[in-house]
Amino acid sequence: METFSIIFAIFLGGAVLTYFAGKLSSVVQDILFLATVLVPTYLFFSGVSIGSSMPFSLEGISLLWGVNHFGWLFSLIVLGLGSLAAVYSVGYMKGKERRGYFYLNFVLSVMSMLGIVISQDLISFFIFWEIMTWSSYLMVIYSGNDVQRIGIKYFVFSAIGAYAMLMAIVIVHSVTHTFFIEDMIQAYGQMSLQLQIWIPILFLLAFAVKAAMMPLHVWAPGAYSNAPMAYTSLFSGALSKMGVYGMVIILVTMVNRLPQGILFREVLAWLGGITAAMGTLWAIKQDDAKKLLAYSSVAQLGYIIVGVSIGTELAMMAGLFLAVMHALFKGTLFMVVGAIEKQTGTTNFTEVTGLIRKMPWTFFAALMGIIALAGIPPLGGFIGKWMLYESLITSDHYLLVILIFFSSTAAFLYCYKFLFGFFLGQEEKEWAHVKEAPATMVVPMVLMGIFMVVLGTFPGIVLNPINNGLMDLGYVDSYKHLWETSIIFNSWGDHVILQPILYSIMGIFIFFLIFVLWKGYKGTRYVTTKDISSSGEVPKEDENLTFSVGFMQPFMRAVAPVMRRQMDKYYTGFANGLEGLFDFVRRIYTGNAQTYAVYVVVFIVIVLLFKDVLF
Amino acid sequence: MVGTPVLFVAIPLLAAFLIPLLGMIWKELVRIVPGLVLIYLMVLSVNLLNHVLVNGPIVEVIAGWAPPFGINLVFSAFSGFLVTLMVFLGLIVWIYSYRFKRNVGFEPAKKYFLLLMMLVTGAVGIVLTGDIFNMFVFIEITGISGYALTAFYTGRDSAEASFKYLMLGSIASTLLLLAIMILYSQLGTLNMAEIATKIHTVKPAYKVISLILFITALGIEAEIFPLNGWAPDAYAEAPGPVGAAFAGIVVKASVYAIIRYIYTIFDISGAYDFLIIIGMVTLIIAEFAAIRQEKLKRMLAYSSIGQMGLVLVAFGFGTKEGVFAALFLMLNHAIIKSLLFLSGSYLVYNSKDKTIAEVNGMHKFLPITSFLFALGAFAIVGLPPFAGFWSKLSVLTAAADSHMLFVMSLILMVSVVELVYYLRVVNRIYFFKKEESVEAKKPTFNALIAMLVLGALILVIGFYPDVITGVIHKASADLMDKTKYINDVLSIKQ
């Protein structure tokens, strides 16, 4: 397949050209950048058919690139979100410094993610995985804030994961003598039980790091909020999905074949559930929209992990559907935050309020994103959540259902905070000058909002490819008749009739809308922050009276005991201990020539003493 | 035939002696002649290597005395590969320092280039010779020029570093001579091939003790822990290109010597495991020490020591994959670490203490140098798609094939440590505010060329490793085939 070579040549060449085009003019750079992302996207979806492959060899290792249904599904996320985020980036990066650097790493990230999903052998998979890691690392440190802590934490966790994966890869190679994923899957059945257990663990370690699963998630909040928002939408939307992609492959092809009694799936599902719950709690606590969304990403990935690790067909579908939805709504929400950051200069709820009239389109996108995130019909998030609950109940995971239900209910709190904090509430004079974001930023957001609405009504658009992908991985298709025409008005899942549920929820919603509008129309009085009665005290000028300050205090007080233990502290303690050890080792080199001479003598003596053991 | 292996020793040695005389004719010749010599040797070594890869090794007999009586030079795929690598690095160092040393005046420049020629002579001689006493002589030549180059900046610190190097170097010579004496007293021959055929007749105690002495002596030069006390000081105090030459040429030659003893001359199987043990200890200690360093070149020195430890581990697997991995690693390390030393020494050019903190924000003033340093850092920690990845992959594959899972996991854990300290420096270059007191020094044109060549090589090998792996495969097959080496040398009659 020549198209593959052309696509990757365009990505690589375009990335380098875009970098240097900044010296000419910024318009040329923008156009080159867009072309570098959009042309390969077009080529991929028009020129590459499912089932095509390209074998070649490098350093005596035979490699294979190809597209199957499952990879195609994820390439949809990568390239779809990649293209929209690219358009958005052009607006977002206008007037910022280091544009060439941003564009280069953006293109490399998209390229490496596409490479991951088309890799049919472990070596190219690993190469693209590492390129993805360092290009995203370079984006995390883009702003230059706290690079030594946040950036290195991200890279160290990624590297630990990647090296675990590399270890698994070479172990597999020493058994099978090939690097093809296909051969690994086939040989897996004949391996010893010890290897059968360790290989999935090593692989899952790598994927769990990227999917920000507890307790390996500590890099995520810092990294997500530190990267430029135009990239974070891709980072959280698509890059974290690479972890899910790998997890699904390993779970389906390996863990499914493990003997009964090894509680792989249970452990993973519970970790996912805990991730969801804790991520949600931490998200509620945040006052910064970037941090809030970062924790929310961690939480949402928790749901996805629960879905794919339960592993029944319905759960798998729920997980993957949520993955697509998460790419859409979290991509949108990060774009929204980026737009607000660009227009107002801050992303703190306690500072910005009342933007609904100033940025109506951004509000629309945010609203769609929030509805989808919270899992309220009629948007796609509801479908995914519903399937997830149903799959958990049908597979007898009642405790997990409670945990998931708790966290998705608690998620309403931060959803509300996000929407209300930024867009509703009193309008402050300080933000009177704010205007709507430029069209290049608004159009991708609104488009994604529309996609979410469409997917909510016609989930079959995504469920069908997911179904094909799962069949590729060896699932027996038992729901086919439902996905083909699946829209929400059908009865599906375990033959649950969704229609009445949908209608009653919409009915309640419309009733309340009318009620609120009617009430509001009668007694509207515009107030500002200072327009309050406070027991005769006049608030000081510099006092922050925005309603978002201490928004969820009673709730946070209630859950404080759960949140007291932070994984981060343990890791920091461990790292400090290591630094102490390194310092001790450094002191072995005293700088004194006599000591060094003594070392030589000691070395000879020790080796002579143990010569019978050694030689 | 375009030339014979003896030219590799004769020409640079001759040039080294002629340099002071030529300097009397025209001062610029001091700078030009070494370059011409190295270019000639480069052409010669590439030609010979091509010849050897097709037609088998060339055994050169000196002064008409056939082995085992005379000294012979062996240019095989294995030694040829290393010679080519060393001459190439010598050439890079020459390009880099052509104008680098112009400011220092004529006298120091004369000494510098003279010593560089001696260093190349010695290192190449170590690799080519087929005689253990001759190897001792070459090790001395390398060592002496190394001591002098360390003290090039005639300051207090460089004198101290040089003294440490000299002191440990003399211990090494003594031990080496002792080891040679033991072997000679038992076998009555100094020819490597001859010793290899007779080594089974030596009593085990003598054999083991002489091996231990050999490893200790050569381990001092090859920076094995705990014998490598001299190395961090020497690297830190010597000029940047000399650091590159140490990492790329001197240490490689010493590692070659160890490998030649263990693979060809001795028949002690426990030596392989011993290599893994000392290699791992060296790797771990060096990388741990590197992370807490305050001076840039010291950090690079420890990293270099660690990489050499990894090379020894890979040799210790004793399989064909292991040797391949080790040679690949040596090649990549020579290229990448040289690039790091060359670019790093510009990053701290004007700073007084050469600390890591003083590279802050240098990218605005030295964009290309900073970029190349970052490239080198990414490559040496083994991130794809750069050169270092392939060698790291082959080391790990070799480890897995030898069922050394514990060793493998240790290597990977240490790699994380390595990653951290390199990234910290790169982050400083790009994201920290520059110190006011430090003034950036623009690299000279020729230094830039030298660094760009190395940078390009990293990318070429990274994207298309096949350019070099064919040669390395043949070189590793050549080292593994002990009987062929013995036959090739001993069948020469003259």
C-alpha cells in the first residue's frame, strides 16, 4: 500500500516544513500546518480501505502496517478530532510564541497516534508509542511552567509504562521469534502460565499509564492543564484513548484466554471504578477550569476502563462508545476553556462570570459538551452510560454500579460549576469587553456539539464500526440486528424500550424550562456582585465575591476523609528517597586519588577471594 | 589492495613526529596535516573494511617474522569496524577543534594536535595488534597522550585530574605487565593466536589470576566501577573534544582489549557472567551518580561510564545477538556521546564553573547547538526514532534471548534514571531564564559542521538502521569465530 508511505511522508515532511515556514510568514505556516493534517486525513479515509496492509522490513525485523476495523474506529477518533483541533489551533495560536514548535509536535502527535492504530507489529507500535510520548511531553512543557516537576513526572510515568511494554515485547520475541501482533496472540495460548500472567500485566501497565488509571494517574492533572488547550483537547480526547485501544486488544486477545480464577478483569474494573469516583471528587474541588477538566478526564477514562475490563460484549461496546463520546465532549470542553482563556486571559471560575451573552456560540458548545458528559439524554453520553449500567447489572457487578452511579451523579456538581461559573451568573464590568472567539475556534467546537447531538439520536453510526471492530478481535456478534438501524427510538440493549424514558425525561425538562422562563420573566432584576446584603457590612473592593468561591464546601467537607490520602504524596516521598540514595552513590567518587587507588586494590582482592565462585 | 593495516599505525605516528618540524615551516601546517592524515586513514579504513567484508581478514606481518614469532596486525571485520569508527571520530574531533584552538596560540595547538595523533595511533594500534606485549605498548601510548590532553588547560584542576588519571594509569600498566609476565612465563609466547591455542595447558590458578589482572588493568582504562575514579575528573577538566575522543576512542579501544582477552585468548566460561556483573554494577552506580551532578561534563562522563557498563553487559551475554547489540551500542554511543560533549562544551563555554545551572535559556543564543544537544539527549536515552533506540532494542532482545529477565528489568529501570537527568538539562536549556552573568559563545563554523554531521548520522541510523547493521552483523560474526581468527593468523608463512 503506497498510500501509507505517502501519508507518513506528508506528515513528517509537512511537520518539518511547517516548523521552518514560521521564518517566512505566519499565514504560510498556518496553511502548511492545516494541509499537513488535513491532506493525510483525506488520503487516509479516501485511499485506505479496511484490510489493506503494507509489509516491509527494517534492521532485519519484518514489520507490517495495516488497517482492521478496530484500528479504523480509533483512526476515526484520531484523525477526526485531530483535524478539528488543528483548525482550532490556527485560531488559538494566533499571536502566541513558539508556533513552529507547537505545530511540529501537534503533527507528530497525530502521526504517531495514527501509526499506533495501523501498526500490526510490536516494534512499529512501540516506536510510534514513544514518538507519541515525547511529542506530547514537549507539548506539556510548552508553556514553560514548572517543567521540571510536571513535565518530568509525565515523562517518567510514561517511560515506566513504555519500558514495561518493551520488556513484554522482547520476552514475546524470545518465545515466538517474530514481532507480529498476530503471532503473539497465537503463541499466547502455548506459553507457560507465568508468562501468560506477566505479559498482559506488563502491557497493561503501559496502557494504564496513558489511560490515566489510578494509581498511575498522578501525571494527568498537571500535564493536561499545563499543555496548551488546543493540544489538550487532542491529548485528553485522542491520546488517552491509545491506552484504551491497547487495553482492549490485550484484554480481548489475552486475558480472555486466562484460566478462571485469575481476577484480572475484576481488579482492573475496580481500579477503573475507583479512578472514576476519585477523579470526580477531585474535579469538584478545583477552581480552575483546566484542572477541573483534567480530573474529569481521569474520571471519565475510569468509566471507559470499567466498561472494557468487564468485557462482556455489551460492556465492551459501552466502553468504546464512551471512548468516542469522551473524545468528542472532552475535546469540545477543552476547546471551550481554550477559547475563554484566549478571550479573557484566565480560566478561573472565581474570576470569570456571565459570559453567555458575550460568547453565545462557545456557550452552545459548552452546553452540548456538559450534557453529553453528564450523560443526560438526548445526547450521546446518555447512551454510553446506559449501556454501561446495563452491562454491569447483567454481569452481576452491583457494587460497581453503585460506585459508578455515585460518581456520575457527583459529576453533575462539577458540570454545573463549569457551566454556571463561566457563562451564567452576574455580568461583571471587568469582562464587558470580551467578544466571541474567532471563527476558526468556534466552528470546530460547534461542529463537535452537533456531532454529539447526532450521535445521541443515531448511535448506530458509531456502534456499527465498534461492532465490526469487536468482531475483528474475535467477539461473536449477538446484537447485530439492533445496530444496523440503531437509533434511540428502537428498543435495544437487553430489549429495554428507551422511548418512554426519553420522552418522560424530555417532558420534565421542557416543563421546567417553561416554568423557569415564566417565573424569570416576571421578576427579573439585574444585579452585580456587590449588590448584596451582608449584615450591614460593606464588602471591601478587593474581596472576591464571585459566587463560585467555595462553591461546594459542604460537599467537600463530607468527602474530605476519602480525599486525604493522595497518591502523589507517596510518589514524591519515594522520589525523594531515591534522590537521597543517588546522592549517597555520588559520594563514592570522593575526588581523592588515594581513595581511587584503594578501590583498585579492593577490587582485585574481592575478585581474587571469590575467584572460585566467579570463574 | 589500496593499503595495508600497518599504515594505520605508521602514518599518524610519523605525522605526530613531523608536526613540530612542519610547524617551523608554516604554522598553519600544524592544523592541516593531522586533518589530511585522518582523511587519508578514513578513506583507507573504509576501503579496507569493504575489502575485508568480502574477502576475509588481512593479517599483516611486521618485519618479516611470521607469527607466532613476530608481531602481526589483524584487520578483520571486527577490528576493522572499530578502527573505522575511531578514525571517523578522530576526524570529527579534528574538524571540531580546527579553529577551536586557534585562539590558544601556536604552542598549545601544536601540542594538542600532536597528542591527538598519538592518541589515534595508540587506540588504533590496540585494536589492530595481534600481540599482547605490543598491545601493552599501544595502551601506554594512548595513556600518555591521554594524561597530557587532560592537563591541556594547565590549570590547577586539570593538573589534578591529569594526575589522578596518571596515577591510576600507572597502576594499570603495572598490573598489565604482571599479567603478561604470568602468561609468558607459562606459555613462552606473546602472540594472541598462539596463546589461544595453548591456553588450555595453563594451570587454572595461573590462568584465572592473569585474567583477573588483565581485567583490572584494562578495566581502569575502560572505566569499570570501581576502577574508574579518574574518569569523571578527566572528562570534566579536559577540553570538550578531548572528552569526545575519550568516550569515542580511548574507552572503545580498552573495551576491545577486554573483549579480545575474554572472547579469543582465554577459555574461561565464567568470565562472561563476570562481565555481566561488573557491567551491571558500573551501569547502575554511574547512572545513579550522574543524576546528582552539578557540572555538565561530569554528568556526561558518568553517563558515558554507564553506557560502557551496558556494552560490557551486552558482551557478557556471549551470544551472537549480544555481541551485535554491544557493537551497535558502541557505535551509537561513540556518535551520540561525542555530539553531547561537543555541543555541551559550547553550552558552558564561557561559564566559570561549567555547572548545569549555567546552561539555562541558552537556546535563544545557540539555537543549533542547543537543538543538537537535545537531539543527542533524546537519542542516548533510546527514544525512537533516533539511533539510540535500535541499539537499546537489540540489547534487550539479546537479554531476553539469553533469559536474563532480571538484568533486563534493571537496565530498563536505570534507563528511567538516565531519562530524568538528560531531560532536566534539556528543559533548562529551553525553558529556564538565562543567567545574566554567562555569555553565550557562538560555535565556529567548523565546529558546527562536525556537530551537524553527527546529528545527521543520528537521524540516518534512527530512520534507516540498515545502513550500518549489515557491517555490524559481519563484525560480530567475526568476533564469535575464534578458530577462524587463530587459523588466519597462524597460517601466515613468510
